[in-house]
Amino acid sequence: MLFTEFNFIVFFIPVFIFTWLLKKNNHRILFLVFSSFIFYGMWDWKFTSLLFLIILVSYFIPLLVLKHKKYRKKILILGIIIDLAVLGFFKYFNFFIESCMEFSILCGVKANLSTLNIILPVGISFYIFQSISYMVDIYRRPEYIDRSFLNVALYISFFPQLVAGPVVRSQEFLPQIYKLPKFREIPFKYCGFLFLAGFFKKTILADNISYIIDPVFLNYQNYTGADLLFSSVGYFIQIYCDFSGYTDMAIACSLLLGYKLPKNFDFPYFSRNISIFWSRWHMSLSSWLKDYLYIPLGGNRNGVILQYKNLLITMGLGGLWHGASWNFIIWGLLHGLALVIHKIILNSRFRNLFPGAKNILNMLSITFTMLFVLIMWVFFRASTLQDAISIIQNISYKNSLTILNSYLAISLVICVVVLHYLGYKKFWRRLGNILPNWLLSIVYGVAWALMFPFAREGYQAFIYFQF
């Protein structure tokens, strides 16, 4: 069930109504947990038992940590191992087997190992990361524990962010559960705009761009260098519109139910260096990797060499989190290398080499950073590592653009750039504050009416559902 499908509207309206009709907080929480399992079960009912298992681990491991203080670290490790074992089996088992076979061939030994026909449960990486963060938080700060099973179940399974984030911290979400939300506090105007913006990004921009560039990535040998360059730019735009569009709609739905989710994007494509980019792109994951992986590894303690090593390990594992493929690992490691280079520049005398040309340097930095990010997205999108390398080698602007509907493609790119810039300058927020509610309602209605003719038919899953 997608946020952009009519089925979701049919699901969400009754959930919204009954949530606010229930006057007792525990009744409301129970209903939302039930609704979240219904939502998840619409993908595949068999995996609701897996979600329930992760909830059980998330609830009982912290209780055991507090009860058996002598073995608290071992109990925490056991909980993390259970979570990672589940994630590893469903997401990485076949990748590990295939990598072992390839390595054995390189060593001159033929290994007869069999892969399994494993279906990847949607959103498994997101709710397992939340489970791990909750257990670690309770280990570090026992006072954060929530002894209500329903509260923990809602934290792990809350359907707006269940299948593609944001990755929510328990300290951000659980305190909101303790008090009964008030209907009059719902920011309907903001929610309407946010859901509309997310729907537009996904259905009008991301899906139409996908329709144009997918054939190029699947059969890149049949296209010109200009096509490859344009398709790389297209994916650069598509993945942002797709993922930030989902986040916008998730935050809007959550607010309508009385709960606030954390911000996940902050105009990352205007970042002047790679460090700022990662503080603005998928912010909840970046923060999670920092607090639960980078800092435990040692962070920036113990000297710069170990700091650089920790950055590479963190980003490499962050790449692996995105998918069981060497493409993602290389993508993560290259981003890690870029972060290391940026740290080296910051620690050198070159950072203040041209103090009088700050504006020019900022523009050059933004351009170079986005060029690097664009090239890295090719590794993210290509089917294999060899495909990614071949696409990058063959990119050229000298050939003519042969992609069908190239005028539509160029129009979509221009549209994205203009809308993104206006959003960056807070134009839409100011417009929403200026327009009276009656006129804003008309604008919303006209916008919805204009969007539907341009929406693609058929199932158009969000990109991050596969992670």
C-alpha cells in the first residue's frame, strides 16, 4: 500500500477518524498498533510475525538489561545479535554466499554453495535500526525505559514511518505517546501542503523521470554519452524527489494523527561540502550512524588516523545497509573517502587560502560537491559494479540527446531546479502564510486536479522500500 495509492486514502481516513474518536490514550495506542499491523500486512501478511518478533526483542531485552545488571552488556549484545541475524538472513545471506563463491574462484577453488529464494521484507532495515537504537539507549540511560508493551510496539511499528523511515529515536517519539494529543493542535494547513508537496515530488517528478531514465540504465550500451549524462542527472533528481516525497507524506500523516516525526531532508543539494550534505540528506540515518556506529568505534578521539578509519568503516557499512551489493559498499566507501579528504582540508592551511573570494569559493564548492554526489548516484542506480563503471566511462555531453520525450525530460529537470530553489528560499512557506484559508483550499484543489493527468499508471514503489 503506497501513500500515493487510492487504497491508502481508503485506509487512512477511517484510521484518522477512529483515532480521534477514542478518548483514552491506551485505547488510541492499541488501535494505532493494530492499524500499523494491518498496513504492514497489506504488503505480505507472513512478515507481520517478523515485525512482532522484533517488537518482542525490543521490549524484553531492555527489561532484562535492567533486571540482570551483572550481565547487562551480554544481554544487550544478545538482543543486537538477534536483530542483526534477522536482517542478515533476509538481506545479506545470498550476497554472502555469492561473494564466497566469487572469492573461491579467484583463489582457484570451486565452492558449491546454494543461494535461497528469500523475499526481502519491506522496511526491515528501518524498524530493526529503531529496535537497536532503543535497546542501546536503555543500556546507556536506563531512565528512558518504557515498561508499556503497547508503547514500544507503537514506536517500532508506527505505520507512517514503518517502511521507509525516518529512523525515529525513542527519546523523540515515546514522550509524545505519554500524553493524549489534542485535535485542535493539528496543523491542518501545514499537513495539507506537506502531503501535497510529497505527492507532487513522487508522482509527477520522480515517477515521470523514472519512466524516461530506467530504459537507459537497463540498456546503457544502446544509448549515447549525452543520454547517459542526462539520465545520471535524472536519477540525481529522481532519488531526492522520491525519498523526500515519501518523508513529506509520512510526516504529514503522522502529524494528522497527533505525532511529530523528525525532519529527514534539509535541501541537501545546496550543500557546499560533503560533510554538510550528509548532515542534510537522510538526516535520521546519518545521525543514527554517527551515534550508534561512528562514536562507539572511537569517533574523532585517539587521533586523526583512527578518525579517518572510523569514517571509512561507518560509511562503508552505511552503504552496505542500503543493499546487499558491492555497488552500495563502493558508494559508501567513496563517500567515506570524500569525508576524509574534507577533514584533511579543514585541518590544513588551504582552507583560508583565498579569504577574499568566499562567495566564489562557496559556489565552486557547491558545484563540485553536487558533481561528486551525482557521479556516486550512478553506483547506487546501476545494476552491477561493472555497469556503473562503464556508464561513468561513457558519459559525455558531445553526443546528441536521443532519449524519447527529451523535451519532457528537460522540462522536468528545469521544474525541479526552480521548485527546489523556491523551497530553499522559503517561498512556499511565506505564500502559505499570506494566503487566506479559503483561497489556499482552492489552490490545493486546483493543484490536485492538475496533478492527476500527469501521474503514471501502475505500481510505482518508493525507491527506499527496497532497503
